[in-house]
Amino acid sequence: MATLTSTDYSNDFDVNWYIDSYYSAVAGCHEEGDFLTFVLMALHDIFKAGNVHGKTLLDIGTGPTIHTVISAGPYVQNIILSDYSQVNREALQNWKDDKIQTGSALCQFVLDLEGGKIHKTVPERFEEIRQKIREILPVDVNKWPPIQLGNDCPDIIVSSLCFEAACLEVQDYKKIVQNVGRLITPGCHLVVVGVLDQTFYRVGNFRFSCLKISESDLKEVYAKNGFEIKSWKEYIPPPRNAEEAEFSDFQKAFVMHAVKVK
């Protein structure tokens, strides 16, 4: 049981523990039920519809794994990954350089969903993604600008479990969405994987705090920042009380596709 609280993503975020516990298999974390399969299927559904495509995809707060861009890869020309933590950026660079092998089971799951219509094998998909990754950049969603993109203007922003982990107040979440929204123009897409009413998630011996935000407050934030929600899918994990919640305590997860309209 993790009893220590941390905000130090450079020294206390154990990349290997995080990957092994949450993303080494499609089953994900046992305590969270089918959360990971829900996310992979929801992302697959968003991109297979054909409405979300473009030149450049920016993944904000990628973490140490590339699972969020597996379904998106075939629908964009360029991919920019980013994370606040240097250790996560190093893990992403090692994956891009083919120095570490992570995510194969998750990729195979996505290929099975696609029925082999795009790529037949995991190495084929991974090679395409590696070729399309242009940069791996530092990001801080609490600042403006949150990231230095140069001349790159993303058509699509994807973010998973980042915004609520970067703040503790709803007002700060509003600022984060405002900062991220300013990176794209009307007509561009935002795909967010998030959790509701969560206060922490575990990495190794540490608990990292999260914003406890309700669905109504969250949707209001996006609406007031010029986003129109096109699809919303949600997942409720197995019931657990505070004593049983060892890895996280979210009450609902969601995958949202929104379009910037103003």
C-alpha cells in the first residue's frame, strides 16, 4: 500500500512500475476492471469513424507509453509526443529508438479491433508510428504557452489522464483547458481520456494527487472554452471503498471527442 504523497514527477515517478502495473497487458490494473480495454476501444471508435484526421497530432502528457496514439497513427502525418516529466520523455525516446519494447499487447488488441485492415502485425504499426514521431517535447499545461511547438500547428490534440493530474482546483483545470485550447483553431479536434471524482493514483510507493472534478463541472469547462462535445463514452469501475482503493479511487472514466468551435 502506498502511503507517501508526492508531487515530484522527476524523482518519485517509477516508470517501470507504472508501465508494469497499468499498461503491460490489455487487462490493465486489476483494481480498475476493464478501464484500459474501454480506453483502447473508445479511441479506436473515434478514429475509425474517419472524421478525426489531419496533418499533425499533439499528445499532451503522453506519459511513458504510446497507447494513446496506436489507433490515431494511420490517420495523421506527424506525431508530437510530450510530457512534463523528463523520465517519461526519456522512456518515450527509448521506445522511439527501439531500445525498449512496450505496448505490444495493447497494439495487438487494436489491430484485432481493426480486423487487419490497416496493418497485419504489431511491428508494422510500431514502425509507422516511430517514423511519424517528429518530436518529444517538455510540456507544462499550467503555463502559457504550455509547449514550444515552433511552426507546428496541431489539427488534433490527444491527452490521457493529464489535466486532472496537473491541478487540484477546478479554477486551475479551467486554465489548463484554456491553455490547451489556444493551441488549436476552430475546426480542430480534442480527444481527452479522463477520470471523475478521483483524488489520487498510485505509482510505486507514492500517491500522486488529482483534481476531484464532477462530470457537470468538467463539461461546463469545455463548453465555456469553445469546445463542442461530439462524443462521450464512460466507464464505471468495480465498486471499492476508500480502504480497498490501493491504485486509484476514480468513480467514473470517460473518453471525449470535442471540436473547437470558437
